[in-house]
Amino acid sequence: MALTMQPLCLGPQGQKTKKLKYLLEPPVYAEVTSPRGGNATLPCVLRFKPSHYKVKWTKLEPLRRGSENIVMITNGSAHKPYGLLGPRASLRKAHAMDASLRLSNLELEDDGRYRCELINGIEDESVIITLRIEGMIFPYQSKNGRYKFTYKEAKEACAEQDGTLATFKQLYRAWTEGLDWCNAGWLIDGTVHYPILHPRAECGGELLPGIRSYGPRDRIRDHFDAFCFTSRTTGFVFFVGEPLTFGEAMQACKGEGAELALVGQLYSAWRFLSYDRCDGGWLKDGSVRFPITTPRARCGGIPEAGVRTVGYPNKTLRLYGAYCYR
């Protein structure tokens, strides 16, 4: 009897892994990028079908070790959505061998890795596809000062400012794009880090540029700042220019059919719409900030573009305008 040998390839650590028999590998795209509010298709194509099988789509989340976060299961003719993503999930079905997953009205939390797994009871196999929500990171600090957030408080603070706690991959990408920040902040997996491009004594010493890590920290007892992640918004930010107290700023925005902008919304306007304004303005959290796309001496004097932070002034001061969001 002749033996048929299944081809082998080397995995990421050099170990031998079996070449997939049913699923196309590598997938058409290993990473798919889309903005918040957009749609995305995660490719998963069968090379040929076993006589009986299921395809199961799962979102892999580091905070849910040991439990599956199933999105969709199909047997090729019928399918069933599951969980929080289920109502926004469907199958593309471009052809008989297509098991690609479509996600609509993307949210920040949809960012991450997804597994397409073919199950036939004999030779189960899978491919991994990464969905990257197009966005940016902004550091966020409590109005009470540096290092005041527990993990839960950091997570809530980001949500209140139109964001989510960032992943390490998002922080790393931000570092490669120029983020240099000397305060350590929580990430979504409960670890604490800070990105340094320009090493200096007060920021971890004269080590090489990189992500400084404190590793996993106690989520209840330890306190740090937060690294929040946000994306494009459906509305727009505009400035009301007369000097206003915080209360007057709220009313001024309301009179324009808007509300005071969130920190994440101002960062989004700066990053994705190149919003540039050299005037301090109130935001909903009580802070005063202004976005600079083209740095100049009279607008903070810092050579890099960014959102400048004045701080959390006394709300009765009539010194600043308002950044509104509509």
C-alpha cells in the first residue's frame, strides 16, 4: 500500500506544522484595516470541502483566556451568529467555497485577532486574521493628577472620552509613528507601559528607545495613567471663540446644537481632519486643550504637532473658548 505524506512547514518557533488541507493558507489578507463605523471582510476560503464540516469564527481576546468568544458557526448551508458581535456579523458567500466573515458598523472593541476554524471531527484546522481598526492613541490623566487610575477607572475614563484602553500592538504602532510619553499607563490586558523615542534621565534613563514596561500590575491596588485608543468620528469639532467659564462653554455649545467635545473627539479631529487651532478651549471633562497640526512658536512653542494640554483650570475662569462636537 502506498503512503501519502502530508507536506510539513515550519511554524514561528521552527517546529514542524502540518500544511492545511482544507483552508487556503496564507489567507488572502492576514490583516484587514478599516475605520470605526465602517465594514470589514475577514477572508477565509476553503480549497475543497470535506463531506461533513462546520466553520466556526471566534474572536481571540487576551482578557478571556479559557473561554471562547464565538461570532459565527456555519455548516455551509445554514449559519448562526453568537454573542455581542453576532448582530453585526454575516457571511460573504461570494462563492461555494467562501466562508469569509463580514462585520458591519465597526466599533473600537472589534480590533483584534479572529480565528476561522474548520471542524470535521478528524482534521480540524484554522487560520488567524487580524482586524485593525484605523485609529490613534492618546495618553489620559486624571483631573486629580498623575497616576490616579486603577485599571477599572482607567478603562472607564477612556470610555468616557470616546475611546477604549489600548492594546500593546496599538501602543507599539503609536510609538513607531512618533509617540513619546514619560508617564506609564494601563493597557487593556492589565499591563503597564510607556513609549520613549528620545531617551532621557527622567524617563527610565539612557536606555535605547522603545516601550518601557512595568509588566502586569495589580488591577485594584496599583494606580497609573491610561493609554486610550480612538478612531474617526461621524461628527465634527468646531471652536466657539469668546472667553467663557466652563458652564458658559457648555451653554454655548448647546446653543449651536452641539455639546462640549470629548478628549478623544478632539484628538480624532486633529489626527484625521488635520484640525489646527491655536486657542485653548474647554472640553467636557473640564480640561483645556488645543490642537496643533503646524507647530509654531506662539502656539505652545513645542516643535512637534499634537494636542496641547493646559490642564484642568478653575471652572469659573473666563479665559478660554470652547471646543464643541456636533
